[in-house]
Amino acid sequence: MNSGDSPATPAPDSNSPPLLSGISGHTEAYFQVALASAPIAMVMINDSGTIVLANLEAHRIFDYAIGALVGCKLETLIPDRFQHTHVAQRDSFFSNPESRTMGVGRELYGLRRDGSEFPVEVGLNPVHTDAGLFVISAIADISERLRMHIALEERARELERSNRELQEFAYVASHDLKSPLRAILHLAEWIGEDEENQLSEQSREDLVSLQKRSHGMSRLLDDLLAYSRVGRKAYETVQINLQSLVAEIIDSIDRPADISITIHGAMPTLLAPPVPMRLVLQNLIENAVKHHDLPDGKIQISAEESAQDVLLKIQDNGPGILPENRAKVFEIFVTLDKESGDKSDSSGMGLALVRKTVEVYGGSIDIESPAEGRGTVFCVRWPRQAASPV
């Protein structure tokens, strides 16, 4: 056969008995209707391996004219390299007929009329009739599923490479760039001390700005390194008294005297890794303090328990976050002012770090607006059975 030719349609086996001999016309019609309406390819064979019924989908995926498969051996649809084992497997099935899936743990392929192959899954079901035992094979073309699986594996490998590159970059940035940043800060301090009486007011302001921006860059490098490390270190889970942890965080935060931070109601005890849990709560509370705009600011922390998780709420009466900006604030390097959308002097990593940490442990974070319309509520759902990050 030339490579450009298609194989001829196989002829029915002339030595086989009538295909559905002994089956009533009513029963045969029932089988015909049942197979024809199936959304996947289905063929019915007798104990000699001859196809007695085949639905439209079977003819379609194997590329045969309607009716051309009836009377052909099932081996017509099987690549040559599998045929030497197929007959023995068929005989074994007829000896011990029970519903089963073929090819568990190994690859199976179907053979089209043009000689091309495609991956399949096959389910076998015995059918007992007055005329004897028949087998219905349900055949699924899994080519698209395998393509998606391969694509997902490649995507996972790309993400892993990207994560490694991010961690390597963060490490280099944190260590190699910190040294020149410290040198810049020291130089600025020395210039300010040595030339204090010689500098103009503008030069003094420029030095302060230089120091401020250098400190900001240092914080950004620290946050970037922390972001890249989320989920890469396993922490032991322990019983955490959230009441004590939140109180400790409140005492440690540097905040204006006119901003009050309170715990509303009782806080539960939760089994969780202490370092990530503290990171999440501290960043959210500090974020509420940093972006507050009232002389009598109020921040309230509360918790609600369920069988599946603990819902932590950090609520403030600040300017709030516009709905169109709520997704943006969790992106890295985004520093939107809560009300106007203007950039602040933060690194833009805090909330991104919070979201990544929460999601690594199987939780979620969302933003709500209080009923009165002013302020922000960060809602963190932390599962009682937290996912392992490694």
C-alpha cells in the first residue's frame, strides 16, 4: 500500500454466523436505539470478536462509512502491536464477564481507517441474552484530554521555573543590592553631618528625600524576598490563641496615639503555623493604620468560627477602597491610595504577600465595605485543616 493510499474498508467475516442470531427483533432494535443515542463511541461484539452493532460515534471517530464496521473483527480498530494480546484478553473476558475498564495503568490506542492512531479509554460491559453473551465496548477518544494534560504539565514546569527565577532574583536583589543601598544611606548621613552648615534648605530636603527613598527600596527588597519564599518553607502547625496573638501584634505596632485598635468579641484558638498567621494579621493591621485618614481612627479585629474555617475580619473606618481597585491592591508593586487611587510611599508588596500566604495555606481573602459605606473590611478565611505549602 502506498503511503498516500487509505486502507480499504475491511470486509465482514464471511465465516461468522448471523451476527445477532437468536436475538429477537425487538431486543435487537432496543440495542440499536441504546447504542445510537450514546454520546461516545460504542460497539457490540460477539464471542468471536465480530462487531454486531456500532453507533454513529464509533463510525465517526474511526472514520468509517455508516454501517461499514458491522461484521468486521474488532481487531480492525486496534493497532497491530496490540493485536497479539487482544485475542487472549477477549477470551479471558468472555470466560469471566464483568464490567471493567481496559488498560488501567497502560496506554491504549485506536486505529482509524487511514492508519492513524489516537489514545482511547475503553469500558467493557457484558450483555447476557437468549442468544448468548455479547460485550459492549464504550470507547472514548482522549486525545484532547491528553493534550490538556500535557499543556498543564508544561504550564506547571513553566511556573516552577518562574518561581525559581523569582526566588533567585529576590535573593540577588536582597543581598547584592542591599550593600550599595547601605553605602548610599551612609553617604547621605555623612554629607548631612559634615556639611550641615553649608547646605541650602533645598539640599537638606533632597538629602532627606534620598534617605527616604533608599529606605523604601530596602523595604521593597525585603518584601520581595519574603514574597518569593512564601510556601517554600514548612512551618509546624500549633494551637494558636488568636486573642493573645492579636493583642501582641497591637502592642508591637507603631501607630499614632489617636488611632485605636480593639478586639471585638472572643477570638478562637486555631491550629495553624504561627509565622504565616502572624505575617497575615500584622500586615493587615499595619495596612489599616498606614492608610487611615481620620484624627480618631478606629480599627477593629474580630473572628467568626465555622466547622470548616475561621473568618478573620480587620475593619477600619478609613476612606475605603473603590470597588474597581479592590482586585488591584493584592497585586505586587501596586500602591494605591484607598480613596483617590494615588500612589503612596509603601513598597506595594504587603497585601500581595498577605494574599499569597493565605492562598498557599488553602484560605482566601476578600474586601468588603461596612454597611455605613465608609471604611474597609479585610476578610480572611483560614481553613481549620490548612493545606501544606510543601
